[in-house]
Amino acid sequence: MGDSAEKKARPSFFKGVKSEFKKISWPDRQSTVKQSVVVVAISVVVGVLIAVLDYVIQYGVNFLTSL
């Protein structure tokens, strides 16, 4: 029933996808490496901050519960 309409729509869909991919402005390798390094560095810093806060809060809770 709807098979013929679906088969006709697929080629035009993939042609549209191909034309949209040609419009994409891909970053160069140097920019990608710089951005990746920044993301990793920020992730490590945030991880360390969370670990320090966790340790301080754990110490505080243990101190309060031991009173």
C-alpha cells in the first residue's frame, strides 16, 4: 500500500542528507586538538574540585556525628 511512496521518498532523503553534509564547515585538526585538550583539562579540574568538596563534606559530617 504505502511501499511505493516510501521507496520514492528514500532517494530524495539521502540526497538531502548529502547536500546538507556538504554545507558543514568542519574544524581543522589543530582546532579540534586544542578544543579536546581544553575539555579534558576542565574535566580533570572539575573532578578534582568535586573530590575535594566530597572529602571536606565527609569530614564535616563525620565530625558532627561524632559529637
